Amino acid sequence: MAGKVFLVGAGPGDPGLITVKGLECLRQSDVLVYDRLLDTHLLSVSKSDSEHIFVGKERGRQALTQEEINNLLVVKANEGKIVCRLKGGDPFVFGRGGEEALVLKEHSIPFEIIPGITSPIAAAAYSGIPITQRKIATCFTVVSGSEDPSKPESVIPWDILAKTGGTLAILMGWSALPSIMDTLVQNGMDPETPVALIQWGTWNKQVTVTGNLKNIVEIGLKSNLKPPVIAIVGEVVNLRESLQWFDNKPLFGKKILVTRSRAQSSTLIKSLEDLGADTIEIPSIEINELDDYSPVDSLLIKLEYDWIIFSSANAVDIFFSRLTNLGKDSRNLSGITIGAIGPATTEALDKHGITADFVPQRSVSEEVLTELSTKNWENQRVLLPSSNIGRDVLEKGLTELGATTLKIPIYNTSRPNNIEDAAKKAIQAGLDLITFTSSSTVENLLGILSNDKQYLKTAPIACIGPITAKTAVDLGLEIELIASTHTVSGLVDSIIEYFSAKET
């Protein structure tokens, strides 16, 4: 039985611009065939066992020829696979999706076309430039600039485009831009016509420069622009001064390294990217389940505890996963006082229908213990589900206060393999800030870098709290910033304040 191919437009770069239907196709696919100009965060949406095949192309270099891509789609579909052909922008706007669809039709392979937001419209919008505007531009034209307009066999009617009075969006035109601008002027377009050049449109590394037909090439070269660049030509460019919004964000363009486990990085990354930061993720911790859960399960079968204190969202999720595996649920926690350290842990408990009875004001273990010390712990049985490397401050402290305390690992944390080169390249490319959210992220990142501290002296370092900062200092690092509130949101707030102070 033949499979099926979804030709999906991923949008221009910002992963949030993919359509709901596009995401559904991505999630159900057995094979993901993807292009170069995509945010790699989209790849993580696919099934854990899906096959990923990169077929990206750029000028002068390509992983596969178009014919090879066409054949690949046919082969995978004929294996009975659901194939997601993920393309930047829209499949049919200079995306060669039509060619791929025709080949699938020729081989009687079922397919669907999932449109995507095309880059000229989205990049202009993210630069504060409406592609059309009443009384200014009532039409727009999108053209490929990949050929030299001075060639006599050019199929693009530049003489007509110069006189439409609408907006002109030119894709893939960076190398031919001088000739294109000259050709438009020679065919009657006013040399003072506004032009915007947008590099990496909708990405948090977007760069937008403006000028006019006669000077935009010089401005673009001085700004060191390189492909991918879109040119927007027309009077609507003047609206950018009033409508600029994306590159006004407080952390826009700041390259920030996030060191956190894959499972935990999403909140911090999303918060930073929503504020305009260009985040670089180096997963210095991996969360893994235990090889043997029988000791944990034997405790959960009885649940003979007065208190259970969770110190992480991971502990919560794995704890309830084991409960479910044993045929139990949150009702079995009736009569047990539940503690949650940190807002992420509290939120994780909420998702399982549990409102924490105790939430400390601060997440540092020593300060949590100070708050708990006001309670009577005589004859109280306390369970502390944690990681294999969790600190023992609470266990020792509560025991000294009279409790019978058991700290038991319910998940392992370890250092990811085979990412040393990626980590070094990311740091060498230049960073504005390095973030650490736990002591283990500091230790593991240094381990990944073969304990070469010089890599971590190229950018200021921000820590989520004093314990993490102390670990970093003890390991020979200099700390620029410690969050005043020891949470992800507190770290983000402190980062905003830090950069705001630097710019004033």
C-alpha cells in the first residue's frame, strides 16, 4: 500500500507561523523531508521515531538535486510511509511544490497541499511594512530576483513592474540587486522610491535596513547583509517608521545561550524569544527514567507518608506516571500534605489535579528549610522524590527537626553525548549572555567543553540563583548577573533589567 505525502508550508522562519494543519501533518508523519530555511524547533514536534532527511539547498550547494528529492518522496511513500515534505514559506510560492506534486500525481501517490505564510508578506509585516495599504498601494507583485534582469532573455517584465504603482517584493535577489535597482530606474521608476531590505525575515536575528532605489545597495553592503534577503519596493516602506514593532522588543537581537535539559528549556526559551532574543540551546542535561522502578513502586503502593515534597516538574511528572502505571491516581494522595518548590513544580502539580499545600516564597533549599522549620516535624514521615544528583539539604534538615525523611531518586540526570563541537561552535559564533539554571547545568556544560573555561569567558554569565552562582564561581567562572527571584520568570526579568541598564 502506498503511503501519503503532505506538502507543508512551514512559514518564513518564526516557528509560530506554521498553520495548525501543518503541525498536525508534522506530528503524524513517519518521514520528515525538510529544507534549509526552517527553525529546527519544528523538527522536535515530529514523532520521536520519525526519520528526518535534510534536503536543503542554497546558491552553489545543495544536499539533493530536485530530481533526487522528487524520487525520495516517491520511494518513501511507496514504502507505505506518511511523508511530511516541510518547505520554507509556501510550497507553491517559488517553492517548487508544484513540481513535486506533479511527480506524486504521475506515480499515483496520494498527496495534500498545506499552504504556508509566504515570506515576502510575513517579512514585511515583521518589519512594520504592510504589503498593501489603502491610498498608498492597492496591489503587490512577488518576483524572483535570481536572474540578472539585464539578460535579454529575462522573462520578468521589469518595464511593466516599474510602472504598476504597487508594492514590489523581490525574493532571492541579493546578488542581482544592483542590476535590479538600475533596471527599475531605467524603466521609469522614481530613483527616490523607498526600498527596504529584510534579512532573515521573522527570525529573531532579522535585520531591516531602508533607503531608496539609488542608495539601497550601498546601505545593504555597509550593513553586511547576506542571503536570505527580501527587497520590498514601494511607498509602503515609509510606514515602517510608525509601525515598527518586532525589532523594538527589549531583547531583540540578543544572542543568549540557554543551558538546560531538553524537557525544561521550552519555558525559558519561549520567554526569551517572545522578548526578541535569538536563543541558542545547548542541552547540558538529559532527563532519563530509571532502569529499575521497583524500589519506587513499592513505596507508591503503600504511600505511608504525611508529607511529599516535590522539587521539580520532572519529579512530579514521573511520580504520577508511576502512580498511573500502578493503577492509582491523585485520589490516593488524600490526607498527605503536598509541597511544591518553585512555580514550575506547582504548575506541574496543577496539571495532575493537585493544589500544593505548601509553596515556599523562594526556591533555595536552605530558605525552604527555614520556612518549614516553623512546623512540628516530630513523628512526621516525609518523602522527597528527586533526581539522582539532587541536593540533600532538605533531607538532612527535616531529619534534624524530627521527621523521618526519605529522599529517593525517581529519575536520572546525565550529560548529553556528542554535542561538544556544536557547543563550541555556538559559543565561538558570539554570544551576548550565557544562562545557567542549576548547578548541574554549570558542571555539565563545562564537562561538555572539556573543562576549558575560556569558552565561558567570552560572554557575561547569568545564574538563576545563589546556589547556581556559587557552583559557577567555585569552578572558576565570573558571574555578571544573579536573578533576584530564583525562578525562570525571575531570571528573565533580571535579564531585561541587565540589558536595559547597559543601553542607558
